[in-house]
Amino acid sequence: MAANRNTVQKIMQKYNLQCRIKPKRKWRSQGESIIIAPDLLKRDFTASAPNKKWVTDITYIQYGSTTKYLSTIMDLFNNEIVAYKLYDHQQTPLVIDTLMEALEHRSSPDGVIIHSDQGSVYTSYAYQDFVKKNDLISSMSRRGNCWDNAVIESFHSNLKSEEFQYVKFNSLGNHEVTERIRDYLNYYNEERIQEKLGYLTPMKYGVKAA
């Protein structure tokens, strides 16, 4: 029996249900330079205006014929997904390209805190140099503490539980996975209401606050 997305969402929230997510694998090339930034958010996932605090992360998408890696950036003002990239690797260009898209979408704002975990792509010199050159401020979770970036982690969990709940790993074509990710992100920004936003969608909340 088919069920409305919002109905399923409310039931899952009521009973604190989430899908089981495979733990991330961390890797770093031997001898690679790393830059660790302090945790500036300190689990304060609120923002008084757009482009004050962004959070970002990468998650595995294992429902296509090959594993894909989804990088997203969320604005904590209205929890809008500002930018995303879906690549077949999790190397530094993935996160730089995602950040570049966010900057283009938001007309290159200055002084935004961009918060991530301490994954190798975020601590890399290339990524940190890109952050600095674009007048952004890097912030990072404490090592091994997923709660320091809980909002974006929760978003990725919801994406998988809501969009791929009954899909077996590696059972779809990669093109279908790409379409499902795109459709879900549009739904999330434009249709999925959130209690934090006064039961508005991220887009409607952003327009109302403008």
C-alpha cells in the first residue's frame, strides 16, 4: 500500500526510527599534509540568517550498480540543501566542487562557517586553501564524534530511509539512483515540512524570512 512521504516521516519521527547506515571508512595517503580546524559550532545548529553556518558531509550511496559518494552542503538557517555532488569517488575534487556550487548558488558570500568532520578530503591542503581563498571559515567536529555534525548526518540517514527504504544494495541502475537523489533533494527543499521551521519547508521558510 502506498503512503504519503509526510505521513511516513511523521511516523518515523514519532518512534525515532532511522535506517541503519554503514560506518564511513576513513583513509589518508601516507605523508599527506593535513589541516585541522577548531570546532566553532559546538553543536549549536542554529543560525540567525542565511549564509552564517553551513554544514557538509559525504555519505555512501550503494544502491546502484557501483558505489557512489554523495557530498552535500546544508545552510543551518533553514536546513536547505544549498549544493550537492554525486561522484564515483570520495576524493578532494568532490568536496571542492560541492563548495564551489554552493558559492555560485549563494553569490559567493563572505565569512560563512563551513563545518565538516575530520575526513581526509576536508583536512587536505587543497580543500583548506580553497576555503581560505573564498573568505570562508573552516570548522571541524572533534575526531570520532558524529554528534558534532549531527544535522547533516541525520539528513543523509533520512534520505536513505525515505528514498531507498525497500531497495536492496546494488539493485538499481546508476542513472535511476542519480534521478532518485535529485528528486529527493528537490522534495526535501520544496515539500518536506520541518518542525524547526514552524512546519514550513526550507524554501518557504527562506522566502518568509527574506
